[in-house]
Amino acid sequence: MRVVLAEDLYLLREGLVHLLQAHGFTVVAAVETGPELLRALVEERPDVSIVDVRLPPTFTDEGLQAALEARRRIPGLPVCVLSQHVEQLYARELLADGSGGVGYLLKDRVFDAAQFVDALRRVAAGGTAMDPEVIAKLLAGNARNEPLARLTPREREVLALMAEGRSNAAICQQLYLSESAVGKHVANIFTKLGLMPSDDDNRRVLAVLAYLNAQRS
């Protein structure tokens, strides 16, 4: 699997390169600025990219903007943001086109290599890998919207886990619920949000995220 990596801190960048190579990824470009990232994404068209939001020259949102521009040129290009902070606006911008292949992970919450690699593979496959803290803030920011307000506390827990990219089986294990109970919660969530149920986990997650992204608190 081919990867483009954008990270301005040398030690972290080199560490990620070695980690990825150890897990069978091929790093086709490892860059440190926004312009370099955009060029690498467009020229290499990687299977997945790992992008720090704040890159030189101004250390604001060059990484994110380069990734968004690349996705405009190459729809669905898989992008996984690896950030120090949760920025709701950045998360919404990343999710705005609803085309999948997106992730938003926090650097200090990537606890092990296996977790990180699994998230990258989900993004590369067109799915979603969102940090729980990112999802929690998106949900909290939209709590006043009437459809979301209709959800029970348990349904909001299930929705948050769905948005992370978890399957029904994984939600069962996390919440210690039966598969039938999770299925009922999922059906209720879709009904209350006005979304058609789907057996496709990726489309299901993307639909929920697109709905949350479209709302404004």
C-alpha cells in the first residue's frame, strides 16, 4: 500500500516512516510543507495519506488545505489527518464532500501501532476512522439540533461508535449489548435522523457523519 506522509517534525516523520515500512506500507513521499504535500498527493495518488494539519510556512492549516485541494482534484483520495488538537471546523471541512476515505486521529491518542495501521487501512478502503474525542465534540456541537435531541443516551453512544467506524459486532463488545439490541438502536437512529438504514457499514458511517457535518449549532 502506497503512502504519502506530511509531518514537519523530523523525528516524528522518520518514526512514522519506519513504523509504516515495518507494517508493509511503501512511503512514496515524506514531506514537511503544504506545497510539497499537494504536489506529492496529485503526482503520486497514494492509497492513503497521513497529514498533519499545521505545516510550514505559516503553521496554520496548510496540511488540511492541501489535502482538501487534492481531494477536489482527485475525488475520494484517502486522507487521514493526524493532529495535536480537535478542531471541529477542520473535521467538518474534511467530511464535507461525504465521499469517504477520511480519518481524523489525535496524535496523543494513537496508543499502539496496530490501532493506527488498522485506522489507515479503513481509510484506504474508503471508510472512516475518527477519533472518539473528535466525534464527541461533533455530537456535542450539534446537540441542540432537533433530530439529534430525539436520540436516547444509549442511541447517542451507539451513534458515536458508528461514527468511529465500528461494526455492529464491535459495538456489541464495547457496550456489552446483544447484536439484536444494537440492531434496534441502529434502526432507531436512522429513523430519527431521517436516514435510510443500510447494511453497508461504510455507507452507514458516512451518512451519519455527513448528516452531522451538515448541521450547524
